[in-house]
Amino acid sequence: MIRKSLVVLALLGASALFSASRNLEIYWIDAEGGAATLIVSPSGQSMLVDTANRTPDDRDAKRIFAAAQQAGLKKIDILLTTHFHSDHIGAMPALAKLIPIGMYLDHGESVEMSRPQVAAAYKAYVELSQGKRTILKAGDRIPLKGVDIQVVMSAGKGITHGLKGGGPNAALCQDWKEKTTPEPDPDNDQSVGFLLKFGKFKFLDMGDVTWNYEKQLVCPANLIGTVDLFQTSHHGLDRSNSPQFVWSIQPRVAVMNNGPRKGGPATVFEVLRKSPGIQDIWQGHLALGTPKEVNTDEQMIANLGPTANCPANLLKVSVAPDGKYTVTNARNSFTKTYSSK
């Protein structure tokens, strides 16, 4: 009788765990201006987008591993490297020693192989991903069970056919202003950008795609449509996040994975706040080089001080099957719930 009761309790516990895991969860891991976004689908499968910085103490690898443990993961099913800059790939070798990685996805060879540091990081990536690597093209789908993920840009080329919800964009595009300063780090524009859908909910992450390349997706036609959640491009820098791009996708919520001294200039906050339908901006860090009052509400900022004494608080989104999604700030446990469009 005792054994039978224990079995029943175990089954009930497993059922509760399965029920609790039916939400889609997204974690923004603090990387001091680097990038590491962990996605855990309702199926329990995971995709890590970028592996942040390499540091002598493996700080970012340990932070990513801690988030994976918090999410209950035993492995990373998919690692998507948007592009091959050190703040997006640096911690990968150290992380691979902490947790198994099943599949590696990227845009193809770096266009900055003449830079010794980039070439060395890329070579390490090729060796580590051997036999488990897939190169993505615009239009491809990423096989994360439980959600629909479509690549909207890769290797400098965007999708050419509009997704549901898009359409002509002439009125907005007539005010487009090209950036005339050449992009100093061209692998940014090779970034993999993707649209994730879970029921009615839509999340867009464009890596570090810059201003002029954003145009492909929104002018003369908006090929993406509108989204619920937008991870600001390029850590919230004004080399990206053009008005035409942001105002076309019309995010309800924006999450900026900035650092204390990287990302978050006043011009980007202005663009975000003028976006039709925007409700809130959440930040990984208080942008110390921007006036405090220009930053978002302090309760929506995960980390307030400089890197030296940063506690590495997470931002997390949990998306229910009905489309409602809740953002949580680990620093103060502040939460806010939104409805998908």
C-alpha cells in the first residue's frame, strides 16, 4: 500500500511539473553588454542565443550555466550564434565544458577573418561544432519543439516574402535616412535574426543587425508584421534600432540587453517611446552614460551599478498558452503581465 501510494504521489508530482512547464520561458542573462538569451520551450527543449564574453574567470559561462540550472536543464539542445563577435561567442568554449550542447546554428563563415581575434574565435567554434553544425538562411525554420521559429535574416540577406501581418509601408518609409558612416564591424550585419511564435505571442531577436540592413525587412514593405516582444538590436545602440524598423514591428514590450556603459543612448529610448502601442521598456542595466530620467522606470531595470560589483540579476519572461506573458525582474521580484496582440 505504501509503495502504491508513493507511485501515485510520484505520478501526481510529475504531472504537476509537466503542467508547470507548459509555458514558454525566456531568460536574459546579464553579460555586462554581451548577449546571452536562453529560451526554454513548452516541450522542455532549449535554445541559447549567443554565449556572451570570454573572461579570465569564465564569468559569463558560469552565469549562463547558472541560468540553465535555474531552468532545470541538463543540456542546451540548440546553440544559435547570431554572429562571431567576442561579446556573442566568447564564453562558448568554457560553457561547453559545463553543459552539453546538442546542435550549433550560425550564419556561415565570419566576414572578418582578417582580424586575428575574430579568426581565432571562429576557428575554435568550427572545431567545437564539428559534425553538429547547420548554416542558416533567411526563411529557414529552427527545430525547437513546441514553438515556431523562422529565420528572417542571415548572412546579410532578409526574407523576400512577407509574413502574416505585414504589408505596404510607403508612408513610413518615405522618411528613411541612410547611415552614411560605414559599419566598422561588418559581421554585425551577417547576424541571424529570427521571429519566434508561440500561439498568439511573437518575439523578435535580430542580433546586432545595423540600421541600413534593417531596411530590407521594413521598406518598402513590412515583411515581419508586428510583434509582442522585441529584444532591442545591438544591445540598444543607435547604430541599429531605426525608427522605421521599430515603428513597423510595433512591439508592446522591449527588452534591452545593454551594459552599464554599452547601449541605451537617449535617441534609442526616444525611438522606442514613440513606437505605436509600446507599453514598457525593460533593461538589463541602468545605462550610466545616459541621464537617469531617460532610462526606464527603475523597477524594470535588473542591475543598477557598474560591472565591478554587479550581482548579475536576470530578466525573465514567462508566456502562457493563451498569449499572456509576464516579465519578472530578479533584482526586486517586480512583475508585470501583458496580453499578446
